[in-house]
Amino acid sequence: MKNIKLGGRSTNLSVLARHWIASIVIFSISLGVLCGITVVWGTSKNFDGGEDAYQYLGIARSLAEGRGFKNPVGPWPNLPTYDRMPGWPLILAMALRIAPGAPPEAVSRFTNVFCLALAGTFFGVLTRRLGVRSELSIPAGLAISRSPSLAYLTVLGLSEISFVLVVTLGITLIFTGGRWIYIGFLILGLGPLIRTNFVLFPFVFLGLALLVPTTRHLLVTRRIVSHGALAFMLMLAPTLLWAVRNYTITGRFPLLSAIEGETLYGANNDVVLNDLMDWGFWIMPDDIPGETPKLNLAKTLPSELALNDYYHQKAITWIKHNVSAMPRLMSGKFVRAFAPIPWKPQVLSFIAFLGRFLLYVAALLLLPYWWCSIDRKYILFVGLDDRCPSGDHRCLLRGVSFHPLLRRNLLRAVYFFRPPELAGHSAPTPQESIPVCCHVKTSVQMD
């Protein structure tokens, strides 16, 4: 018996070692490649004034210097700002404090490099949680960290990279199980503090759990609502705290960001409706013919909130006057979201398109392996698309969603919230919800 135990322990150590080696390989390769790309791009290259990276860096420098969450490069430099979400500026402010003598632009780019390398590493861990072998988790992680679209956003100093890291880490912890599941939901709740539209995720997750028959059965018949509600509130808590902060400044609730109106107007106007190159896209309101430049407009308004309301009203007015054209505009947005082809004939666009196109091809070729083992209602959620950080990342998450073990892990995640009187029961198998035609050997090689 002792030999058996020693042998089992040795095997566990071997598996653990392979997992660590895989993570180290992903992180090391990612860090090296991304650092090289950043050096070639220009580590200290200035950000264009007025762009997102320039604004984020300004807020981060204000935080690092102890002047609070203000935008010194915006129209109201001495007032608390609420047009940008706080997640990325806070991360960047910590990096600026760590490297106070380095050029701020270089700190921004290398912080993104570090975040993306970590995101790739956690993505590799996630695939292993889903049953993928350590060796195969390496290319999966590198697919994230070496994505052309994400690498481009990295050198631009944008917030999408930190969002990818937060979401990947949160999902990884959820699929780790145990008490980590609560921490995972809390970390996912930090996502909207970087990309506002992610605030919809808790509602999408709840809808998914109610639509998939097996998880709905657990939620309804075993009365685990209190535990599920805790996870739901953990996801919403960071967003609510930020909304309360903005309420103390503006008197309006809920208010997450003062660029909502600008975003809405930029996505609903004559240019994105009629110009083929921008059809269904989003543009800066300054690019709309006849529109007053933002900086000039800001001089006539008292606050970011007033500027937001101005653009919001412009968008609503345009939509009311163009109701009959909305199907054409929505068609453009749908094509842009799902067609895996470059929209504008640029070399970089074609490079980025190739990875996304190959992933679509792989998903179609592997259709017989995953189609029967996934709930059709779940695919509706896989297809949901808002304004995600990049086509490659969105597509890769869909690829993971096709994994036949995903629903099984969702089932276990929901089962974790069982009431105390059921704590001694083991998690049920999802086989009862899989069609009989698919009851074939589909096990994945485990380490």
C-alpha cells in the first residue's frame, strides 16, 4: 500500500511539474516576443494627444503624484474625472510608482506587455482546467499573448489588455472550483471598471445558467439561490461602488462613464450608416461632418456630464429620425462583428485576420466533435457579441466555449452553490442532457 501511495504522489508531482513548466514557457515566450515588438515599435514613442492612451496616462500620472482621479490633459483638469473607467489608470499608476524615473509612455507599454504575458499564462491554465494536456495548453496560451490584434493594442497603451487579463484570471479561478469560485466572480466584477460594457456579463451568466437544462435543474430544485446571489453581487459590487462615487460628484445614479453619449453618437450617425468603409463601425464625433469639435464644445459646457448629455441627445435625435435605416446599420454591425475578414485593405489587418480565420476553420472542421455535446441554447450566448476588445480574443473565447467539457464545468460551478444539507453529495454528471446519439467516447487525455 505504501508503494502505491508513493507512486501516486510521484505521479501528482510529475503532473504539477508539467503544469508549472507549461506556464513558465508561455510566460517567458510571451514576455520575450512582446518586449521585442515593443522595442521595435518604440518604447518611448509619444501617444497622440486626445487619444485614449494619452488620457489614461494623464489620469495615471495624477494618481501616482497623489492628486486624485483627475485628468490633467482634459478640458477640466482640476475637477474629478468620470469619463474614463478607473481600472487601467490604477494599474498604470502603480507601475509609474514602481518606475518613477522611466518615460511614462514606456511604462505604459511595458505594463501592457506584462499584463498580456500573464493573460496568456492564465489562459493556458484555463485550458488545462478544461482537460487539455499541458503540452497543448502552451500553444493555447500563446494564441492569446501573441495575437496580432492584442499585440497592437499593447504598444498603443490601451486598456483592453488589462481587461483581457482580469477576465481570463477570473474565469480561470471559477473553473478551479472550491472557494476560489467566489474570488473568481469578484475579479470578473472588476472587468466593468476597465471596459464598461462588461457590466452585462453577470446577467448573461445568470441567463445562461437558467437556459441550460442541467444547471437550471440545480438552481430550481435545490434552492441554491442564496449562494448564487452572493456570486452575482460580488460581480456587481465593484461597479456599484464606482457608480456611488460618481453619484457623489454628479448627483446622477447610475453613472459609470461620461463617454456613454460620445460612444452612442459615434456608433449612430450618417457616416457609419452610408460610408462603406465605416459601415456599422464607430467613429469619433469630430469626424461627423458639421459637428463642432469636442475641445471647442467643451469650452462652452460646465462639466463632463454636460458634454455627455449633449452627445447622448444628438444620438437619440438621429436614431428617431432614421428608424427606417436602423436595420441597415445593424446589419453592418453584425457583419463587422462576425465576418472573419479584414475590413480595410492594410497589411496589418490581413495579418490579424489570418489567425481569426484559421480559428473559424478549425471550429468548423471539429464540428462533429463538439456539436452534439453542447446545448443549443448555450450557442446563442456564445454568439452574443457586444464591443469586445479584439476579434482574435472574442474568437478564441468562442473556441473555448466549443470545448465539450465547458458545460460540465459550468454545472460544477453552479453545483458549488448547493445548500449545506447537500454538502455531502457529489456533483451530478451532465450526461442526462446530452443526446443519446452523442453518448460516445469523447474523453480528453488528461495529465
